[in-house]
Amino acid sequence: MIIMSLLFLIPLCFFNKFWLIKNILVLISVFFFSKISFLNYSYISFFLGFDFLSYFLVMLSLWITFLMFMASEKIFKLNDYSELLSLMMLILLFFLILTFISMNMFMFYMFFEASLIPILVMIMGWGYQPERIQAGMYMFFYTIMASLPMLLFIFIFNLKFYSLDMNFLNFNLNSLIMYFMMLMVFLVKLPMFMFHLWLPKAHVEASVAGSMILAGVMLKLGGYGLIRFLHLFMMLGVKMNMFLINLSLIGGIIVSLTCLRQSDLKSLIAYSSVVHMGLMLSGMLTLNTWGLTGSLVMMLSHGLCSSGLFVLVNLNYERFFSRSIYINKGMLNLMPFLSLWWFLLVISNMAAPPTLNLLGEILLINSLINYSLLYMYMMMMISFFSAVYCLFLYSYSQHGNYFNGLFTMKMICYRDLLMLLLHWLPLNLILLKSDYFIF
């Protein structure tokens, strides 16, 4: 149903029905919302079907996509090829949903790679600076280089077990080479520390819609793939994962310190994504139930929260034409109402209650400290520094003297507020039914 409804939305792009597409996407989200499943796999047909994990990620993709349409109003008003942009957004959504619901390894791989093309077009076509070509190439080659071994891994797996079905990933492979062939593509997509150089570039150059889908959903492909495939390497994982956890946590501390030196608002939020994903990866690699649950919760919360922060930066960018933290100052004097939203989303980013981020971090911290008590020191540093850079972001942008070169400014409209509300509400309301995740 959902795939067909998306396919039939595509012709609407050519008639420039920008808002109609957005409204239909909202309807599809509401329809899909009622289909929650706690079973192994449900609604199976044509090697497609979703379980508990896929359900939430498909829901997140739908939610972020209709918010992207709302955020791209400027492109629609200026008529900057808005038909093509809406087409790219829909194709990207189509590929992402197919990635999350495919039950066959090869189909998963195919759609996983296909989702790279629309986002590349979005970065190169609607990016802001000339460097967007370099950023797009960085992203493209990082992902392609790391994902070719995965293709080889799928072929070897098929030769060995005569099946590519994701239901039957309960074999035990004990080969270190195959472990890294499977792992590399997801580590680059996450991105893990040391493979993260494409991410800040891609974020800074992308338009607001590109940044939202990149932070909201594309990074979650890595986490989703790992949760699906780590079953195959349980015995090896118990021995090997410790090195990756150490690297991720130390990387999280280093990237947190990098955040404190950023002068570009978008760059700061992009680096904070790397910290969150590093934490999520290390929690997942502990192979605990707590870690698994925590990483799912963290993926959802980070998707909504990061996307909301990119929307806020874009609202400033549309008014000041700059993302520099030295020019976007004193917003409390100019747009006090927007400061409330900055505050709410920034504290969500640093995992303050009652957000979903807090639940995710509690689960992940428990899982990691259960794995080894020594991780407590790293967790303390990551938590402290993430609070520091979030406060730095908030206080620098909201307080101080505002930019004197500003003579006139467009105020905030209802669409912007609705957009921020729709990021923030799920982030805090899902917490009330968080017992679902513990199943």
C-alpha cells in the first residue's frame, strides 16, 4: 500500500503540486501510524515486510520527508526547480522505505546504494557554496568504496548458505575478513569516528532538505544494517567489538572538542551528530538487550532532534544570509519566540528530560557500563562536553549584541512554527509510551 501510494505521488511532481504532495504524505504517515507490529515480520509480500525495528524507521522517514517539503518553501517560492526537488525527495523516500522493509539481503543492498543518488543530486543541485561538488564527491566515494566489499560478502554468503533471506541470519560466521566486509559500509554510513569526514562537508553544503534527510534518516541506515547483520558474527563480536567501542567513545570525546571550535552553526550540529552516532554504535556493539533498545531509541530521537536544529539554522540563514556563529547573535532581541524553540531543541540535543534522547542515553550508558566499568570515565566526558557545546551553541546565538548590518528582517510565520512543533512533539510524546521499545 505504502509503496504504491508513493509511486502514484511521483506524477504530481511534474504538475508542480508542491503542497498537495506534502499533504498526501501527511495522510500516508497517519495511515502507516496505525499499522504498528510487534511480531517478527508482518504485512509480507514480494520479499517486503516490516517488523518492529523497520516500522519506526519507515515512520521516521515519512515524517521527516513531509517536514522537508515544509522547510523547502523558499525553493518553491523562487521557483528554483521545485518540481525536480520534490521528485528527488519522493524518490529518496521511496528508496529509503524499500531499504527498511526489504527482507532480502541483495534487495537491501541495492536500495541502500540507490538512496545515495537522489541525495547526491540534492546536495549538488540545491547546495549553497561552490564546494558542494567536492562535498558530494566525498560522500559518494566514501560510501561506494566501503560498500563494494559488502556486495562481495552477500555473494559469498549466498554461495555458502544458499539463501539471502533476512529471517535466517542465525548462522555463525567466524571469519574476521567477512566481519569487516559486512561492517565497513555501515561504519561509513553511520559515520563512525575516522570515517566521518564526508558528513560535515555534506551537511554544510546541502540545502535544508538535504541536511534534514541526511541527519534524520540516512545516518540511521548504518545503524539499521548493523542491527540486522550483527547476528551473523556473535562469537566474533564478543572478541572484536571492544576495539570498535573504544575507538567510537574516544572519537566521541575528540569530536565533542571539535564542536567547541566551530564557527559555522550547521557544522557544529553535523559534528554533534557524529558524537551521538558514536555513542549509539558503541551501545549497539555491546550486544546487550539494553544496548539494542537504546540504539533504536537514540536513532529515532537523534533523527527528530538534528532535523529540527537544521530547520532552525535554516530559518536564521534565510533571514541573515549567513550561518556564522559570530553574525547570528542576539536572536533573543530580534526573535524571542524563536529562542524558545532553540532552547527546546538544544536541550533535547544534550539529552535533558523529558526527551527521547534522555531515554536513549540512559539505556546506552547502562549497557556500556555493564560491559566495562572503565567506560564510565568516557561517558562522563562525552556527557559533559555535549552539554558544553550545546550551551555554547545556544548562548552564542541567542545572547549578545545583534548584527548591526541588519536593517530589515522577515518575521517567523505559522509554517515555521508548525514545522518546529512537529519535530519537537514526537520527541517528547513518544517518551510517554516508551514501554513499547522495551518489548
